[in-house]
Amino acid sequence: MSAPEPILVAKATIELFLLPEMANRHGLIAGATGTGKTVTLQVLAEQFSRLGVPVFMADVKGDLSGMSQAGSSVPKVQERIKQLKLENFTFSSSPVAFWDVFGAFGHPVRATVSEMGPLLLSRLLQLNETQAGVLNTVFHIADANGLLLLDSKDLRAILQYVGENAAQFTTQYGNVSAASIGAIQRNLLSLEQQGAEKFFGEPALNLDDFLQTDSAGRGVINILSADKLMQAPKVYATLLLWMLSELFERFPEVGDLPKPKLVFFFDEAHLLFNDIPSALLEKIEQVIRLVRSKGVGVYFVTQNPRDIPDNVLGQLGNRVQHALRAFTQRDQKAVQAAAETFRANPKLKTEAVLLELGVGEALVSLLDEKGQPGIVERAFICPPHGQIGPITPEQRQAIIKASPVFGTYENAIDRESAYEKLTAAHAHPAPGAPSPVATSGQQQGGGFLSSIFGSFGGAASPPARGRGRPPDSLGTMMAKSAARTIGSSVGREIVRGVLGSIFGGRRR
């Protein structure tokens, strides 16, 4: 098999190529609003797709859907083609799959509460350290007793039960404050009002569905509709972080590949790092560093490199820097800091050029075959092959209905879990039956917990669906979701995302 062709990103006096074997070394696309970041994002996504590399990206402005259609000779694009002397340039579409947490503009995206885990959920709920500790205790109580936390009403039910019976758990788990339980409940209600009740549930997203290729071998570009999601920026950032952590955990170690297995674009990346606890930041840095060995390339898109912590920024070897603005002294320092991150070019005054760049023009530094950053060059970004701007609602719906995964996620499933078990136990307590949640944390024979374990005792993980095969049936999706949620240990502890696993405990 021949090596993949390098990706032509930009042209100056020389052509600037992104080497596919270096694409999993991560990257950065930065620049002020209106300088051309979105087009650069589109160009890279299209070229990865042509190489057979699936892509995930969030569409925060609502205009990336145009990649699904062939572009046209609008004056600005035609001018750039002539300027860069791009011979044999043709307009073409890319295979696209649309996703949407709210289910309106793409296939619904869901995760179970247990898959999100207490660490990420604490950030999502904006909990303080004490409240986060209580939430972790609540998860542990659910784990120890086999209570499945699938949707928000499951979490609300176990929170209510633990709050009402806090005294029972004090000896084993420490003090469970009613005030903390109340704060978590209030924040959960606020989150539900932002749409969390649609995100938490089943069928949960199978990330294998991000790894599709079409009949021509092109990677599918997965576009998450995020314009509405951006109204809740912490929800957006945590959702993408959850996806990244799940990819890290589920993908095997592959080392250096001729091209990535998946490229993940994290737009509005500053939202991920705003007000982030130091412990979580440390784990994010660890995931970014290690996920490259899983064959995943992560590209952060933001207005200013200053938005990215230094330990993360240092891992982003492929860089496209559009123009920055310097209206204040603080802005000027940011420009200077951005200039210093590049490998100097004696022919360029990098700091000055950053303020002069036009739309679609950028400072570009890409890794060479030895993994070393190239000398920074001032260059024009190549034009995209697809349409610039959004498609019509009718075109979007036609693409959604033609997708191989259509019908897999469209209908929510509400199976028996913590809410149903706790509600039934309170409504119909059997004479002499044990407490709905055993304070000892042990399975009890013939009682309430045994009925839970018996319901799922035979769950096993079916083989993952390969590319090009028919979509899973509803029953198979439920089985896979159950297998991901239920562990095989005696306690049958609910599984966690990798960030929760690294932070404390291990995946069961």
C-alpha cells in the first residue's frame, strides 16, 4: 500500500504540506474573528476525508454543512485558485453525517449518566469541591448496589434517596450533607432546562459510528450542530471532552500510523479551559498527550493561542495562525507571545506580520518527517472544494435520512434503571425486605438487589459494528449500551469515562 499523499494546506513562495503521518501530533488553528479560521478548518477536514480519515467537528456557527455539497466558482474562490496557480482544481462534495444533542438537525447524541461519570458531571453541574465529593459518594452508592444511572431522573432519584437516608451512609461513606444534595439537585434542574434531559439517556452514542467511510473510501465528516448548544458553553465543552475521553479509552494503542484513525476538531477551545480545576486540567493534558498513540489527532480552534494552557499548547505541533488584533497593551503582549511560539524565520518579522495578515492569509508551521516544527511561513490558505456556507434544511434532512445510522438513535429508550427500581421499592415494600439501597454495599440474596442483578446477569458485549455493515438493530444497541454500563465484577460497578478512571479508580 502506497503512503498517503501529503495535504496541501497553503502556498507562499513554497507549498506547505501537512504530512499524514504527523497529523496525529495535534494542531492549532487560531486567529481573530473573521480572519478565515472556519475556511481553514473546512480545507483540512475535506483533505483528511479524501485520505480516508474520518473527522469529527462541531459546527458552532451553522455554516460547515456546505461541505456536503460541491463548491462553485464564486469570485473570491476563483481569484484564490488563480492566485495560487492550483492546476486541475475541481469542486467536490464530502461525505457528511449530521449529529445534534437536541435531535433537530442531526442524529441525536446521548450518553448515560454513568458514562459521563462524577468528575465530568461535577464540572457540568458547576459543583464546588464539597458538592463534587458528595456526588462521587452518590455514584459509589449506586455502583455498590447495582443501580443503573442512565438518565437525569435516575440521578435525581438516587440523590433524593441518599439525601433522605443520609444517616445510614455516614459511617461507611462519611458525612453526606443535605445542603450539598440540595445544591446538586438545583444545578441538575438548571442543566435539564438547558436540554440535559435530551442528552442523558439511551441509546447511547456508539463512537464506532464516527469511524465510517463511504463507498469510495473517503472518511465521513461528522458534524455536530452546536449553534444552540453554544448557549450553554460549559455543556458544549464538557460534551466534547467526554467524547475525547471515550475515544481515548476505547481505542487500542497503535503507535505511529501512516495516517490518523480519526481527527477531532475542538472549536471554541477556550471554553474547555475557562475556570477549570487544576486536577481536571492535569487529566486533560494527560489525555491529549496520550491519545496520539491511539491514532487520534486533536486540533484546537480558538481566537488566541493564549487561550490554551502552555502544557497543552506545547503538544500542538501543526499550527495555522491567522491575524490577531492588538487594541490594548494586553493584546500586544498576546501577539508577542504568539509570535514566540513559532520557529523563527529570518526573513519574517513574525510579530509584525501577525497584525498585517489579510483574510485567508496565515502564518503556517507544520511538522516535518522527523517531527520537528518547520520554519514559519507567511502563506495563503488553499480554497475548499466544497460549498462555503450552510445548506438548506431540506438538503440536511435528505442527508440525515440517507445516513447508514438513520433510525439507530432517533427513538429514545427508557428501560428499567435506578428510578424505576427505587420508585417500585418505595411503592411496594415487601415484608421483611432489605432497604432499597443496602448500606453495607453488598449484594443481598433473594432480595431487591438480586432482582437487579438477575435482570442483567447475562449481558455480554457483542462485537463492534465494522464499517460498511448495516446499522445495529434497536435490541443490539440496547445490549451494547448495557454492556458498556454494567461491569463484570461482583459489585457490578457502573463504568466511568477515562477521566474519571484516571482521576480515581479504574474502569470495570
